[in-house]
Amino acid sequence: MLLERPAAGVALLRLNRPARLHALPLDVRAILASHFTDLAADDTVRCVVITGDEKAFAAGADVAELAERTPTDEAFAKSRAAWTAIERYRRPIVAAVSGFALGGGCELAMHCDIIVAGEGARLGQPEVKLGIMPGAGGTQRFVRAAGKFAAMRWLLTGDLLTAAEAHRLGLVSEVVPDAGVLARALEIAAHIATLPPLAVAAIRDAVLRGADLPLDAALRLEGQSFQDLFATADRTEGMRAFLERRKPEFKGR
């Protein structure tokens, strides 16, 4: 796992097992979780980008490792803890997906807030073909993105989606030429990093938490967060800069 700082406020995490198409055994997921725990404590980071390489974003779990598990194996709890560290990260995450994003790799992408996919990318949850099922949010995040009938078609068959199909279903944010995937993801992340972080966090929180609430409760959540932002210095700065026709300087306060 490589950690880079390609732009102000942006952290780039590169999966680094090219010989295994960046498969995600338990030890790799633990390292990934450790990075997110560290980044959560770093207030200079305002957006994270995750990527692999041109052949694969991540090819999923290590099947050889899974083949040795029993139903009571402690690895299940360790695996859930590793995913939880990503789920609890409170700043935006952008996935730059080239090549294959399969199984746990597709689930890793779906843990992100924005997915930029290359035209040649292939995404999917093929676990059913191994006699198991997605276990890191694949069923739940897929259906929330694409709806029941689309999700069932791909989850029950284990077939792979093209980037265009994934975009049509709402499973990825945008599709770009393969050579420009990482550059586009970094461009989006760098732009988000210039925006007021408290407002960004409030929007992200309202979208993620509101999705699991009845509409009236979700609207109350949004309304309260909207009101709370009026107590921030960034709100004052943003509005003054707009009225004074100058570039704002957001401090995260």
C-alpha cells in the first residue's frame, strides 16, 4: 500500500499487489484500515483517492485464504473491523477504477463517495460462482445505488458489468477514457479539497444517514445541518467573498 500526497488536501492510496491484481486478503485490508485511521486524525487531508493500476482496481478477496475458513473463524470479525475503519471515515473518498473491480474490490469502490471508472473497467460481485455471497456491503450498497431489480440481475448471476452499464445503473459517477481515470479522480478530489470542509462533511453526512431514514426524518436532519452551518466562520467567509467578488479562504471553522 502506497500513500502519496499529490495535491494540497488530497491523499492518494495506491493498492500495490500488481502480480495479484491487487487482491485484498485480510492483512492488506488491515493495512488499508490503518491508513484510514491515520488519515482521520490528519486535519490537513480533505479528500482521499483510492486506486490500483491500469489492469485492476482490486480483484477482490484472496480465494485461497477464503477456502480455509470455517463459519466460526475469527477472520470474519477481523475483516468486518477492517471495513468499519473505512465506513467511519468522515471525509469524501473517490475511487479511480481501471480494469477489474471484482468482489471485495467492487465493494471497496462502493465504500467510496464518488467512483470514476475507465471505459474498459469491469465491475461485479461474482461471489455466487464460488458458493458464497458478497460480505462487505455488496448486496446492500448495490441495491441502494441501482434498485432491487437491477441489483438482483447482477448479484444473482455474478456477471460482470461494463463501465457503461455500471454508469447507466448509477453504480459509478462518471466514465472517462482509460488513460485519464486517475487524473480525473485527482481533479475532483483537489476541487473538493478547496471547498469548506464543514459544509462538505455536512452534505456527505446528510446523504449517507438520510438514505436510511424516512423522508420526514431525513429532511429534519438536512434542515438542522443547514441551520448549524450558519454558525461557522466558513459560511461567513463564503458569503462575504461572493458579495465582494473575491476567492474565499476556507479554514474549516
